[in-house]
Amino acid sequence: MNSSHHPGNDATKRNGTGLEPPRVLRAPHPGASNASSSRRRFLQMTVGGAAAGLAMAAGMEFATPRPVLAQTTLDPDAALRELMDGNRRFTAERLTSFEHDLAVLKQHTIEKQEPFAAVLSCADSRVPVELVFDQSIGHIFVTRIAGNIVTSEIIASLEYGAAVLGTKVILVMGHAGCGAVKSTIQAKEVPGQISALFPHIQPAVDQAGPHLEAAIKANARIQAALLREASTVISGLLKEKKLKVVAAYYDIASGTVTTLE
């Protein structure tokens, strides 16, 4: 799945392990029913409590969707440009992030972090997010999960990044050859809880059919849409034009990231 310019299984039953299976959430897709709306409302309530807990743990008062405590002076459009400029440096093999004084960066990020962007990426080891965007320590707030799917835990993390740390753009990034999407298309029996990913990705397969690249791109768009709709924090920041949520596709062969909307 894979700055110097920066300023500032379907729902299974309890198994023999005694562990509860992960919650399964379906993204909205054409023909979605009232049940889908109910899931979104449940997700909103669940995530609201999770985000509040994160803020309390950080010793901060957290009002939804304010206050934003970011240090970055970038606006959402500039934050997206910075990511894409970094990707162009990556594909041109002209990286600048390694020129930073890592000792200074580490010292400056011991007590706080000031990321200007957040990226929801697949867990695939071929998608090293900071490297792909030529960014260094403290610049990108990264969440990773197979299939770059949206769950309540992922939303809670991204809400924290946006509402507390003040990230200005959230990039939901699919990638070429995604194994999670491929497995969903094949719909074969798999071991353990791997199939818990499939319901999240199935709407993209329903929409795009068995063509892998089309389904991967559809999945990124659907997950981005769910992120916008399921979080009152994120939707509030979007309305105030303090945040952008953008779907993207990473071509592993070329190293190029392309926005999908």
C-alpha cells in the first residue's frame, strides 16, 4: 500500500479466544438504505465519545468542532499543495526531507506535534507515507489500516488530528495492487478475522465491479465520503472551510499520487 517547505467476516460471534470481533461498518454506496443512515448515526455517537476521551487524555478541553490548536499557518488548499509538491520531489528523486537536522526535529517534537496534514493509508509496506510525500518528523499525522477503510477508531484518530492538532487536509489514499480490495473482489474463504475487512470494501466492488484499479479508486472515494459524513467534528470543519478531505490513488510503480476529486 505505500519539509523544508513546511511552515510551522461479516459480524462473527465470540470465538474461542474470548475476544470480541471487530465492529463492521459499511460505507455509503448507491442504493444505500435507511439502515446505512442508522449506522452513520451510531458511528457519529460512538466517535464523539472516543474523540472526547482522546482530548481528556491529552489534558485539553475539547469543544466540537472548536478549538483548533494548530501551529501551522497553512490553509487547506496550501496544505494539499505541500503534500503534492512533496510527491513530485519523491518521483523526481529530489528529496529534501533527509536534509533536515533530525536531532533538532526530534528535540522540537518531544513536547508537541504540529502536523499540517493527515493521511489515511493502507497498511501495505510498499506505501511509506512520509517518504512518498517527502516529509519529515512531525509533519504528517498518519493512520494506517488494511484497505484504508474508515472505522470508528480511525475517525476518532483523524478527529483528534483535525480538531486538536489542526491538520488542514486529510488525504484518504488507496494504492495500486491493494490486497484487501483484491481479496474482497475474489470473495474467497480466508483465515482468522481477515474477512472483517470485506464489508467495508464491498460497496466499492459493487460500484466498480471486478476491475481492481477501478475498485481501489472507488473505495478511496467512498471512504473519504464516509469520513465527511460520519464525523460531526470533521463535517463542521469542512463547513467552516478549515479542512479538506480528499481521496487519492498511489501508483506504486511510478510513485505518483493522484487526487481523485
